[in-house]
Amino acid sequence: RTRFENLLNGFVLRYLGLFIIVMFLYELAKLINVKGRVAIFVGIIAENSFGIYLLQYFFLPDFRGYEWVLTIDPFTLFIICVIFTLICTTVCLVVISILSKSAILCRYVLGKR
């Protein structure tokens, strides 16, 4: 594989998927009542988006070598990706809540006051 293909593959798997989910949730938040559970969840993600991005950037595994995943049925692959995204986001929110307990870590790692 060329260097460009590796860069493109890494970008698409890591960041484009995250961008699509965030944009979907942003548009979904406009349609849902502000007091609903989904809206509250979207608000929590929006408040912690920097921390989620930071944790996923450093700790999300490298997915090179998983080309066999592309042979799976597209709907099944979509369900797997949604479940994986929800798990990663939930783990990130738990780590952010733990880091937020320390004022120093909260300020310098997460950028919150």
C-alpha cells in the first residue's frame, strides 16, 4: 500500500466516521424536544466533545489489517459501527467524569474550568 492509501484509510476509519455521527446527532438534536432523553445525551456529548476527541485520538486502536470487515453485509457493518461508536463514546464519557474530579486535570487536560 502506498503512503496516501494508509493515510486515507486511517482518516476515513477514525475521523470521518466520528464526524458523520456528530453531524447526525447535531441534526437530530434540532428535531427532538429539548427535554427528551436523547437531547440530554446529545447535550452531554456536545459539552464533552473536546475530551471525547482527545481520548479517541490517543487511544483508539489502529484499524489497519481489518480489510475483511469490508466483506460483511453493509447493514450488519452499520449496526456494528453504531454499537462500537456508542461503546467508545460511553467509555470516553466515563473517563472524562473521572478526570473531571481533579481540578488540575480538568483544567489542563480537558480545558474546562
